[in-house]
Amino acid sequence: MGEPASSEDGAVSDVLVAVAHGTRAPEGPIVLASLLDRVRGLLPGVDVRVAYVDVISPTLESVLAEVGPGVRPVVVPMFLASGYHVRVDVPSAVAADGGRAIVTPALGPDAAVVAAVEERLRSSSPDGPPSAVVLAAAGSSDASALGEVAVAASLLSSSLSRPVVPGYVTTASPSVPDAVSSLRAAGHATVGVASYLLAPGLFQQRLDSVGADVVAPPIGPHPLVAELIAARYRAAVDG
């Protein structure tokens, strides 16, 4: 895509704002920057910016305020389930800006994200996937978000031909350690953890002590996820 696209009202949509949660772990923003560099390579001519809903800046409100008049930005929520931040924080920031932005669906539980999770797990298991897997997600108090994680677990299970159950780092149950213990109690010889986290940080660090045989790294700047972000942008400006 070499030229900016136009939305139906004629406003030019050549700005993509990728909005993430935010983390104090210094490697988190670095990984996100690497991912968005891949997106820039897929969308020449598009101004790709980053924003956060919590912990660190720039905020989504401030990034949208910097977008000039006559431009209708596309906001891509960099979340793997549509919990509170996607349903409340992002729409609130867009409304505060006058409602001009187009907001795409969140990244998960798209099959491309699940494929990236599977690749990370397989790269950590050179002798083949563990006999059972916990899909480790951040957690949410939102039932619909937990349902989306369950969808991702089902997709991963089908692809691996292994039992895959969700486990949560915080807020929801079962916790990742409890999910690992349950699979061991069920008689599975090896239990792995597939990280349903986008970037490294405190949540990923907690996975190292859950008692699994294999712990995969976070999704990170995976090309499949970069392609999904670009596809979300194209769909927004085309339709």
C-alpha cells in the first residue's frame, strides 16, 4: 500500500495507532517497537504510531490529539482478548477525541495469533510438543474475554492434537500453576506452557515458576502478528 487510503467520509486514513496495555519492564516497549517496524515494512506510506492505556506513556488520548485535522486515524487494539481496556478504555479515548478514529477488532483470538503462539511453543520443544499444554493468558474479570481465550485454547489444541487448557496469570481462574498441576494429576507425562502474552514483562517472568516442563517465550515481533495488524488496518480503510 503505497498511497494513503480514504474512508467513506473522505478523510484520509494514513495513520495507524497501535494501542497496547503498557508495562514497566523495559523490554516490553522494545519488543513492541520491533513488531511495529515490521508493520511499517508492510504498510509503506502509513504513519504507524504507538500508544498505551496504562502504566506508561504516550497515552492513546495524547497520540490521537497529535493527529492533524482531516485525518481519520485507525486504532488497532494490541490485545489478545476484548476485555475492559478494549471495551471501555479505547472507546473512551476515541470519544474524547471527537470519535473520528476507526477502531478495529483486537488481535485475539485470531488464528494468526494462535499460529504464532504455536510456533513459539514448538521452537521451545525440539523433541515435539508436550503431551498437554496450558495456554497462559493475562487474565480478566470479563467473561467474554475469558471466552475468547478459551477459543484460542481450542484452536491451539486442534493444531497440536494435544489437550490445551487456559490458565491465567492474574484475576481469573484457574491460575497457570493450578492448570499445570491439574494436567499432571490427569496423568500427562509432560506439561508445557504456551505464552498467550504479546511481550515480555512481569507476567511472562511469573511463568518460569509454574512447574511446567517447557515454558515458551511470549509472541513478540512475530511476522504473522505484523501481517495481522496490517490486515486490520487495510480492512478498516477499505470498508
